[in-house]
Amino acid sequence: MYSPIEGRPSLNIKETGQSPEEALCRLIAIMDELREKCPWDKKQTIESLRHLTIEETYELADAIIEKDMANIRKELGDILLHIVFYAKIASETDDFTLAEVINGLCEKLIFRHPHVFGDVAVKDDGEVKTNWENLKIREGNKSILSGVPKSLPAMVKALRIQDKVRAAGFDWDQREQVWDKVNEEIGELKAEIAQMDAGRTEGEFGDLLFSLVNAARLYGIDPETALERTNKKFVRRFNYLEEKTIRSGRPLTSMTLDEMNVIWEEAKKEDR
């Protein structure tokens, strides 16, 4: 809705049936007001927003794992705010505008989907990924791996590295072959543990984790999500253990491991 006085989107009125374009215009107008009048928003820089953006991304990831659609919607809004915020700051220094951000994305999507917007034929999503990586090289990326952010968490980074080299054909012929590699890495890790060499043990442990991430990828499992679901499951079961012992009047520190395991098995049944 446009204000008859100022000729711009209303800051306060949310219309039923509002189009995405109108909603975005409203957000941009609000951002303009905040940047002009709010002491906190006026103070922010691209650098100062970075850690907040990372936090918002993890909050979205949490909501996705919980399949909480209401929170997914909310967290997507927070990330959209950050995008508009970054573009607003950059426009003040004539570096780029929100329109340039959006149009740059549109051009990239069109260029990287010639099977949709051109005459290239693909037979499956695997060929789409391969074409995508080849097109990125044509755009100026010096290496297939150059697009992997250095600051990604290690497990996420391992998955992205493996996914990218797969698009170049560097992968197992049969996914079952990965288990030979996993078993090989387990053997090498045990050998280094026996030698009591901390540095080499760490290296072999890293190799084992990398091979397990590879196995997850080959079987269509997101290892980060899988591990986080296990984290949550462990926390639920441990909370059950704590609550049960508190009700019995005994601290955990006074119980034997066998006694704890009895309650732990109860917790596992509750989970089912």
C-alpha cells in the first residue's frame, strides 16, 4: 500500500493479499527509515553485521531440523532483512544496490540453467550439477573448489568439497566401494593410536571423518543434519536420565555406569 502523503509504501499497514513485490517495497521503506532514524541501525556496517548473519543462518538451520514451519518463515524474514540491510549500506557508498544484487542473481540463474533458458538437454540432476560447475569455470573460477567458502564448518566443507569434485567425475564407480575406504581409515587410525603419536592420530581421525562424510553423501544423507539429530536425541535421553535420578533423590555422581545404563535403556524406549 502506498502512502498518499509520501508516495511510498506504508510502513505500518499489512494488506491481505499483498503481492511479494509490494511486501518487499514495504521492507525497503522500513529499512530506509531505520537507517536514517535508529541509532543502532545507523551505526551498523557490513563487517558488524557478519556475525549476526551467521547466527541467523544457524537459527534457520535449527528450525529446518525441527520442521518448524512457523519458525522457518520467521528466520527467512530475518535473513531477508540482512540482505536488504547489506544492500542499503552498500548503496550509501555507491558500491552496489539491492536491484543490482537481485539482477545479478537473475543473470547468474539464467546463465547456469541453459537446460531451462536455452537449448541444452540434460537427462538428470547429476548432469545439471556437472554443467553448473563447468559454467562456473567459464565465469572465471580458477578451480572447481574455489567456490567452497573457507569459513564453512569443517563437516559442511567436507561435504561441499566432495560434492563438487563428484561433478568433475572424481568419485567412486559404485557407492559400496566407499566402505573399503572407511575400513582402511579405521585400520590406519588404530595403528597410529597404538604408536601413541598424537599428531598422526589426529590426521588419521580426520581422514576417517572425511571418508564417513563421503559415505553419507553417497547414500543421500546430510552428515551435519544426521549428527545434529543424534545430538538432540542424546540430549533428550540424558535429560530423562537426570530427571529420573533427581526424582529418586540420588545424584548422578553417586550412581554406577550399570545403574545409569538401566535408566538409559528406559529413555531409549521412551524415544520410540
